[in-house]
Amino acid sequence: MDFYRYILTCIADTDYKDWNVLNCLNYLKDHNHLQFTSDSKQEILSAFTSVFKKISESCTINSRVTKKAKKLYDNVHETFQRREITEFFEKVDREFEERRNERELENCFDKNGCELLIKSSDFHTLKLSSRYAGKSEELPEKDESVSDRSDLFLRKKRSINYNEERMIKRLHRDRETTPSPCSPKLHLMDNPFIEDKEDDVIIIDDVDELCFEEGDPANDLKVGDTNVSQLFRKYQNESLRIANNGGLLVESNVHEILSLSSIFLLTPGSHPNTMIDIFSSSLLDEVHEKVISIQQSELDPDCELKFRKAAKKAIKESRECAVDWLWTELSNDQALKENLGIVFLECLRSLPTTKIKNQPSEITLITNHLDHIMKMLHNPDKHIVEWPNTGLDESKARKLQGRSKQPDFTVSIIHQLQDNGVIFVGEVSPPSEKNNVYKNCNDLIRVGVFMKDCLDSAIGKGADIKVLGFQCIDHTIDFYVMDLVQGIYILIKIGQVAIPTSLKEVSTFIEDMEILLIMRKVFQQSFDKFFDKLCNPSLPSVKASLRRDTLRTPKFRQLVSKTRNCRRNCPFWFGRDNR
């Protein structure tokens, strides 16, 4: 088998920073559909040696690439003796043995099943079984007597059970086309956020390529006399140290994981101890206040009084009375519309008088409670609100084919009758997932990465904007804004909004409406800048040189331990009854 050619293809398809033996072995197993066992280990080792030697001795390749290849070449024999490589080949052998047992079982079924079908006189099923068995890789020998007898009975017209036919098709085609947990279509490496069922620990062997060095102090972010950029690089390197000493855990290390993509998450009251030790709580709060103070917005006092009056009418009189009264006010008061009057009107129209006891599913939560609030950003001619089920184009731009993920919510800019750029993303978890700490922390990581992808894309098109995001858990929404400042993607929590579940809760919702106004203000500013650049294309923004790499999928899977435990220390309120 030409392992040399396949390894060379793997190297060509992969960023040199992600080169390592284990990644190449997974490529051989998953992307080329090769069948090999530990018997081929020496042959694969020789192929690795030849490939890395050839690259390291090349005079036409970038010096950093040849340096990486030389390091791999020098250590390849030692690497093949490591535990993770040994375990890889043991797993390959087990999978090979399982496939062989499955084939033997299918062959046994083909032979013995025909005999049982003859005895039961189920010749229709026998015919279907024979038809699809003929298309499988290992065709069982046909019994002439079976064929003769089946032809005699199958000349009669019979009613066809299509479900049965599909099941027999699947039986004989499973090993050829149906994705399995080990097939490329569903492989774990294709999904950086999938929850693995295995409880093993990743052995990290390539973090030496990931480092955060000191830059020019003149380009650093400073607050007063404090060099925040310098402290952030120190924090990033501390995150790497943690990764090398036990691994980063999704439940406990959200901030550290995001920092490896240069994302600086600031959530007052939820800073991890590692961050506090380096920055101090007072400095973190000062940075947060400096950014958030720019975005202040207040609910008009007269509008607030009208909202409270409408809420009181809905409870003491009737829903119809409150809706009619507020609708009349909206018709005559432009300020009321600008202060989210339409959103409040939809709450009065759609919410039950008293909270329903049943917990809503994710779709019900979106449809009945969340959508009418987020539709405040919907303008069919300018920007559209979507709850998509497709991959985010901005994430596809930096990932291998098939690896991009989709957010639950997006707001896209419309230009030339097409959506051209996402500036708002969101993730939703229903009440049933409220205490799922792993999922909720994982979703926050996803939101941060999606926001960074969108921001990088906008900056590449010349738009110096801020990107918005939210995470909704149960009936609570946390809103975030991200800006690229001196090479740091500062991710700030704007505030928290409680979604009303009944008319009795809309009065509380009024108190949270200022958060929505801040969010809408940032959104409108970003839309205006981005749309102008789409209409008048220009060079990338001056911030383009400040963009940083997003942690690549293989490193993410290596730096984040597969294990999870809802009792691990978590800096957020996820999984707690009292927020």
C-alpha cells in the first residue's frame, strides 16, 4: 500500500502548524478509507520518515516549514513508541476485528436466513434479500433449489411492504454507505464541539507551536499605566501551561480556552481565579466599565410609564383592552415605537395571563417567547433575523470542508438581494438543559468563536464594526458585544434579560428593556458601517493587521479534555438554582 503518497497528501492538505504523527494517522484512517492494521506500522513509519526527510531537505520551502519537518523527522521513531500511537493501532486492530466479525455475521445471516425464509414460506422477503445481497461486497452462494422455488411463488402479484424493503436494503448496504462512528462523515475530528462519550484524556504533543510572544509595547492596549496586552499574553501562556498539565476542561476553563483564540472574555462576577491572579478584579472591572460605558442607553421615562400602564390594564381589565390602548398610543407616538413599543405590544398579544407549568422545548421557547423579542432587529429590506440549520459562512472560511458549525440564531445584512455578512449570532438551550453545565459552557465557547469569525470577516471587507452575540438558557438571555482592540478580541457581557413567560411578568421585563436598547444601538451602528462598505468596497480595515488566528480544530480537541463532570468548579451560574 502506498502510504507515502497518502501521507504526502495529508501534509499538503494541512497547515504545517498542525503537523503531527497522530493527526496524519487519523487522516490515513478517516479520509482515504484505507484498511490497515498494526501489521503495517513499520511500513507507515518508513513512509513518515521519507516524507519528513524530503520536506526538511527542500531548499524551496519556507524555513519554518522545513524546521517543523526536521523536528518531526528527528523524533518520528520515538513518537511511534508513545502511548497514544500504540493505543491508536490497538484501536485500529479492534475496529478491523469488529468489521471482520460483522462480515462473518452477515454472511452467516445470508446463508442461514435463506433457509429460515424458505421454511417460513416468506418468499417475498427472500427475493428482496437476494436482490440486495447481490449488490453487496460478499455475495453468498445461491442455492439453486431456493431460486427455483422462489421463482415459482414470486410470479404471483404480492403487496409490497416498503418499510421491510428499506430495512433489507440497509442490512446489505450498511457496511458500504451508512455512516458509522468511525466513518469520515461522523468522525469526532469533524466536530470541534461534539460531546464525546469516551472518557479518555488527550495526550498533547504539539503545543510547542502555539506561543504568545511579547510585541511592540507601543501597539499594546493600556488602561491608565497598566499594559493590559502584556497581562493578557501572560494569561494566554498560563492557559497553555494549564493545557500541558492536565488539560483545559470545558466546564472550568471557558475563559482560558477562548484566550487561546485571543478572545478576552469579561463577565463581571464570573472571572476565574487564574484571570484574577494575573489582572486583579479591580482592573478587570475597570476594563469592562471602560468599554460598556460607551454603549449606555436609557428607556424614555414617558414610554416607561405607558408600558406600565398597559401592563396594569392587561392584568386588571383585559388583554384586548391593553392591546387596543397601546396600539392607539403607538399610532400617535413615534418615541414609543423607538423605545421598543412594538416588542412590548407583542408580549401583551402572545403571552398567557399566568405562566404555563409545562417546560417548553427549544423550538417552543424560540417560537413563543424569544422570536418576538429578537424580531426587533428584523428589517426585510436591510437585515433579516434567521434561526438557521446551516453552517456559518464566516466559520467555513477558516475550517476544512465539513467542519463548520451553525449557530442557532443569526442576523444577516442584505445587499444585492443576498445576505452578505453576519453581525449577530446566538445559542439557545431549553429549560431541560438548564443544569447541563458542559453544554452551556460549550455553547458560550461557540458564541465567542462565531463572533470572532464574523468580526474577522467584516474587518476583511473593510468594516470596523462590533459584533453582537447572545446565549439564552431557559428564559434568561445574556447579551455580549465583541470588538478588536490592539490585537485582543474583547468580549464584553452587556447585560442579562429575563424573558417574560406571562402577562404577570411583563412589568419586570420593562426594567430589562434598557439592555435591549443598548444592544440595538450597537447593532445599528455596526450595520450602518458594514452596509456602507458593502455598497462602496474598499481595502481591508486598518485593523486587518491586528487580527489573530482562531484556535484550530485539532488543537481545540487536544487542549480540551474529553471528560466532563457537572460538579466541576464553574465560574458561571450554569447549573445553579440561584443566579
